Amino acid sequence: MSSEFDWFMVTMPIFAIAVYLIVMVGAMEKQPKFLEGPGVKKFVEWAFVGLFGGGVLYSFFYMIKWFFYLVGNY
């Protein structure tokens, strides 16, 4: 996967499924009991921190990399 289009084609369906699940569970009148457990809450917290923290670090790395690349070619 070398182009931005390839990454879009992989990540967009995953994002769409995640949003669909969030909306469907949020729209339920009564949520399933297992979603209220402490293990699930801890998992959701770690997944949230992991995904967004990883995304921030990934973006920061490439921002710095491209900065030096562009300064080097100036």
C-alpha cells in the first residue's frame, strides 16, 4: 500500500463499520448488560487512548519527517 488512495480504501470501511456499531448500540433502548461491566469500560478506555495516541504519534513522526525532507530540498 503505497498511495493515499490505498490507505483510504482500507481504513474507510473499518471506520464506517465502527461508526455504524456505535450508532446502533447507542440507539438501543436498553443496552446489553455486558457493555456496563468494568472490563469493557477499561477496554474501551485503552482502545481509545491506543488508537488516538497512536494516531497522534504516527502523525507527529511524519510531520517531522516531511519537515526535514522539505527543508533539505529547499
